[in-house]
Amino acid sequence: MDGAVTGSKAAITFVVMMAALMALIDITIVNVALNDIRASFATPIDQIGWVSTGYMMANIVVIPMTGWFQRRFGYKRYFAGSVVLFTVASALCGCSWNLTSLVMFRALQGLGGGAIIPTAQAILFARYPRKEHGMASALFGLGAVTGPLLGPTIGGYLIEWFNWHWVFLVNVPLGIVVAVMCTRVVEEPGFKPGKNPIDVFGIALLAVGMAALQYVLEEGNRDGWDTTPIMVLIALAAICLTTFLIHELETEYPVVDLRVFKNASYAAGTGINFLLGLVLFAGNFLFALYCGTVMHYAALDIGKIFLVAGLIQIVVMPMIGRMVTRVDPRRMLVFGILGTSLSLWLNAHLTDQAGFWDLTRPQFVRSVSMGFIFIPISMLALSDLPNEIRGNATGLFNLTRELGGSIGTAWMGLLVDRGSKIHASYLREALYPQNPLVQERMSSIRNSLGQQTFTADLVPEAMLEFKVRVQALILSFNEGFARVTVLFLTCLILVFFLKRPKMGGPGAAGAH
């Protein structure tokens, strides 16, 4: 496989972007439907999370293997096959009759969706000449950033207008169109299938290890990190993934070629991409949870904030795509890192008195700043790689962002849960009866709200306890945003290891 892709550039861009956006939206669109699904199937609240977990486990297993599948079947057949699998699985999800069937079909959908995302990026880089890789990165980055933002909004409207089944069924007509167009517009005239033997042992280790790791990250907060099943799966993931790394470095025909990390720019870019995924998913998770638990916003209202703040990316992404070949992308990357850190710092100072625009402003800053990260980092990490190894590199590159997102979400869930309890205990220590401020506050509540009940003496205590819980939550959210801010600033160290890509050379072969 020489990695050359030909055909109409506009048509290929449309097809791969439609498929990628469809797969990316599906990561978050189901979140707003969980309550409706739970009611439909009479599912306990502690089990409904499997609808998301099943998808992500399959997603994260298949992504690192996409490079091998691309070499084996070619971009065209593998991409079209992944779209067909995703579309069929979406139809099955929409026709599910119980939770078990839905989780199984979601896992099948995750296999297709996980393959679509890195393959779409690899096709864009293979079709565009190297001097236009900035625009290719912009187009893919637009989908990568806006997909998860649009998901909750689109899902909210589909449920409001129809029912939860349409969260999945909406993919069917789009998937059919994309699959048919893919077979017609994507061409690989020089493709020769890879004949290397299948690395069965490596595939098995990767599948078991990544599935176990993803389960731990998704379910650890819910089940408890010190429970026996979680501890066993942590050990299983550690053993399988460690063995996998050793095996892949020693075998002649690895399913995932880890030697690509010898490229310093790729290794540093992948590290930044990991932290970017952590910040993007953890930041959105914290913000959505804050709006729901502290501000008491409905799911659709939360989606509107993401939508209003994210619309600017439609303008910003193409603009940055043109700039990135004229300006040193490392400078743009530094600007994006600082801007994203600023947005997280603004989030770290939110209160329960925040208005709609107070909530939207940090998200707007983050939306603009993310464009200055997604596009340069993809170009810096992937553009100088030869076409024949770019498929494998793209899979690993996308895996790190997904893995960072899973780790970030699990970390923030644990921090908010434990942090709110710790902050509440400290706040309660200050509420001793002899405190003049406490006495004054209780007297004020008793004389106002207390007069409206038959238990006037109990009202002040209940109100103060409620305020303690709310304030503890706010402090834990602020702490989470602050920690993510500090962690993301470490990306600035990795920028020094990045090299500015050349605008010509072998990487552009086959692109027109």
C-alpha cells in the first residue's frame, strides 16, 4: 500500500467529513437520551451507563488497529465497510427491545465509529498535497471539535420532537448516502493489499487490555475503585497492555507499529493530543455537570450553551487552516494552549449566581482556542510522516485523545465526588452555634421563611445545610477546573520538541 488517494477533492472531503461528523456526534448525542431509555426499559440508574460504556469500549479497541486494517483492505474498502457497519448497528440500536440488546448493538456501532474517525483523517491527508495539510487538518478539526458539542443539542431536539429511537435512526439515511458515495468518489489506483501474517496474539492482548482499561475508567466511580471487580480488571489491563507493548516491539509484523514514536515531533504531538483529549472531555464533563447540579439547567439548555459558544468554530477553523502554512504552527499552538487555559481558569471562578453569558463566555474562549490547537498539532505530528505509515500513526494519534478523554472524565468524576464531601466537612466546622455570623443568618432565615411553616426552628438548619452542600459542590468544581488548567499548561514543555513541517517532499506523493 503506497497510501495514494485520488478522485475529486471536494467530493472526498464531503464524504469523509460527513462520516466523521456522524461518528463524532454519536459519542455524545446519546447522553441526553439516557433518562428516556431508562424509563422505556425500566432500567436501574446504575446500569444505564452501559449504553455509553459499550460504545466507548469498542471504540477504543478498534482505533489503534485501523492502520493494520487500512494496509490490509485499503482506505476505500475499509472506510466504506466501517460506514456500513456503523449504519446497520445504528438501525439495530433504534430497534432495540431491552438494555442488553441496546448495549450489544452500541458496541457494534462503536467498532464502526472508531474505525471511521482515524480513517477519515488519514484519507484527507493522503488526498491533499502537503502544502494544503493545514486545510485538511482544519476540516477534520472542525468535525472533531463541533461533533461532541453538537451531539447533546441535536439529541435534545430529536427527543423533544420524536423519541429516543431517533437518536440512532437518524444515522441510517446519512450512512447509506455516505457509503454509496464513498465507493464512487474515493480511488486508490496503486493499492496493493498487505500480505503480512495476522498478529492474532497482539490483537487479543490489545482487545482485552483496552476493553478492561475502558471499563475501569467508565465504571470505577460508579462501582467503587476499591471493589474486587475493578481491582481485578486494573490488574488484567496492566498485564495485557504491558505484554502487548513488549510483543509489538519484538514481533516482525505488529498489528500496531509503535516504532513511529521514534519521530520526536510525532511523540510530542501525541502527548499534547492526549492532554487535549483530557481537557476537552473533562472540561465539558465538569461544565455540563456544573450547569445541571448547581445551576439546575435542563439538558436542552446546556446543549444551547455549547451550541452558541461552538458556532464560532465554523468561521475560525477554515481561517486557521489557511494561516497554518504561513505562520509557524508552533506559535499558533502556544496561543491555543494559553487561550484554552484561560477559559478553564474562568470556569474555575464560576458561582451559583452566574448568568447565561457568564457561562457561555469561557466556552466561547475555549471554542476559539481549540482551533489553534487541533489544526497545528495534527499538522505538526502527522504531516511529515510517509504515507505508508500515516494510517497507523493516525490511529494511535486519535487513540490518545480518546484515552485522555476517558481518563479525564473518570478523574473529574472522582474529584467532584470526594471533593464535595471534603469541602462540606470543612464548611460545617465553621457553622458552630456560637459563631455570631451563624446566629445572625439563622435569625434572618427564621424571621423570613420560618414564619411560613409550623417548624420555624428547623428551617434555618435545613437552609444552611442546603447552602453548605451547594457551596461544597461549587468549590469542588472550581478545584477541578483549576487542576485541569495547571495540567494543560504542561503542554508548553512539549512544544519545544515539535519541528515545523516542510511544505514539500515525499509525504505529498500521490496527492493532487
